[in-house]
Amino acid sequence: MLIESKKNISKFINIILGLCITLFSICFSVILVLNLTFIYKVSIEKFNLVKDTGVSAEDLMINYKSMINYIRNPFIEELKFKDFAMSSSGQIHFEEVKDIFMNLYIMMFISMVILILFKVIKKVLVNISLIKALNYSSNMIFILFGVITTMIVVDFSKTFVIFHNIFFDNSYWIFDPITDPIINALPEMVFMIYALIIIMFLLVEAILFKVIYYKKR
């Protein structure tokens, strides 16, 4: 009875560790892709953003990097674009986006700390296995990959709206090109490219976790 109870506790902890690995992987992938500014450079040409905005490719990159630096740096308190005006609701939306990314950093740090503490826990419950946790995480990511990919393929526009409704409790994310012309530099298709790259990173991580599991089990 005691042995069975220990096994159940160990399995539960392995699943929790798997969730931590999954959370870390998601946060890491999103933050990494956010910092790959060359993706936007490619998007400028692919989606004819110079024509749509009337701003040069070089200046579009300057504006984009200003946005990225604001979002990822907790010490930058105000977002200012070189070439685009911004409404108060637009400013609030970017503040909310910044809050989301700050929370991603926090969640990534917390999950990393839990995984580091894993070694301490393992001394108490020998059946806890990081390898098993990697397998659980791999399965979770595969499921997540399947669901999100299906949603994107079926109707990205609807998926885009769903995700905004989940993460934002207002409609400030619906920009008016007249008051917030930055939206012309950030069309929906740009977000789709970023979303696809993020889930591809997650897929690679899931495959890597699965390979490690089968080699080490």
C-alpha cells in the first residue's frame, strides 16, 4: 500500500515536472521568436509593408525594434514610434502586451527554479524521473501543436480573434488605421508567420524530448 502510494505521488510529481517543462518551453519559444527581429525584416518585403505604410524598410525596422525593446524591457515605461502616431487605447494595448511578456519571463523563471529543485526532491522520492517528465512534456506539446496548427489551418483570422479574447478583456487590440497607423505595419499575416515559427520551435522541442526519453529510459 505504501509502495503504491509512493508510486502515485511520484507519477503526480513527474506530471507536474512535465507541465513545468512544457511551460518553460512555451515561454522560451515565444520570447525567443519575439527577439528574432529578422523575421519582421523578411515580412516587410513579403507583405509589401513599405507600400502599405509609406514608410521605408529601414524606418519600419526602427519602429519595430522600438516596440520590441519596449515590450521586453521592464525599465522602458513609454512606447514611442518614430513614424507612427498612437491613440490612448493603442498605448493601453501595448502596455497590456508588455504585461503579458513580463509574465512570460516570470513563469519561465519559476518553472526553471522548480526544475532545478527537482534534484532535491529526487533524493526523497527515487521514482521521480526527469526523463519521464520530458516524455509527459513531449506528449503535452504534441497535443498543443496539433490543436493550434489545426486552428490556424482552418481559420487563422478566427484563431487570432479567439486568442485576443482570451488574453485581453477589452477591444483596444482592434486598431483604427487612422488613429493607430502602426496596424498597417503589423498586418494579421505577420502574426501568423510568428505563430507558425513558435509552434515549429515547440514541435522541435517535443521531438527532442521524445528522442531523449527513448534513448535514456
